[in-house]
Amino acid sequence: MQACREHGFLYPGAMKRSLEEYGVEVMEILIDIPALQNKWLLEHGLAPKPESMNQNDQEEILFQQLKEFKPDVVYFQSLFPLAHAARKRIKKAIPSVKVICGHRGFPCFDCSDYDDVDCMFLGYTKHHDYWHQYGVRTFHSNHCFDETLIPNINKNIEAVPLRDFTFIGTTGYGFI
């Protein structure tokens, strides 16, 4: 996980560090990276899953992790890797969970599959009403550049060919 953070594969990578500065205990989980999930299983004396892990395997491991960690809050940086039905089970299966929240950087016009989410951090204020129709509380959250990436960028800048323009991310096209 630390290697993912140091190489800029976590978005935003500084969230864990920032929350811990306020005394919050944080456990980061990337359910769709089999190598990380299998490492966790092995560290906890459990049998690893095949590298071609399916969604049921991912969900099973996530619930094992949540049962052990006993979080008060489950925050999803992306809601896509976990099925709606699995998210709905979290509060029933993990009694410590009081709040389920997430982030959505682009619009969602049909929020009916998010009735299990207590609150969302949204990048578009004009789309808050879509969420409110389903009882989801919303907060505005601007996109940002994570400055903790700068040392790694500077260290590797010469290995990256110079381009006039580079876009790294998603437009959200096809997600709404």
C-alpha cells in the first residue's frame, strides 16, 4: 500500500496522512488489486485467492477486513468497485459502522442505487438535488492536486518524455 501511495496510485494520496494528523485511525483498502488483498489474507493466516479474483472474492475479503478493523465510518473514494447489494450489507454485517459516505467527482442523474449512502462529497454543486431526492446528504468538495506527489514527480521527471499536453484521469463520459 505504501508503494502505491509513494508512486501516486492512490487518489488523493495524502488523505490518510491528513486524517491521521487529526487523530483519526485509517485503514485503506483497494478491493480491486488482488496482490494487495492476498497480502492481507496471508498476513492474517488466511488462504489467498486466485489472481483472477472475482467480485464475490473481493467482497468477501472486504467484509473480513471491515470486521477486523471495526470502523465507525466507511468512505468510498470510488463507489464503482463494490456492488450496490454489497454496500447495503455493510451496516448489518459490521455493527460498528455508523456512516457510509463517498466521493463523486462527476454528475450522477440517477442516484437510486445509492440509498445506502449517508452522505456524498460532490464536485458539482448544481447536482446536489439529484442526491437529495434519495435522502443522501451532500457536501461540496473541490477537486485538487495532491502536493505530496511533487517529490516523486520531480524524481522521475527525466524518465517521462516531454509532451505539449497530457491528460491523466477520466472525463466521466459514459458513467452517467
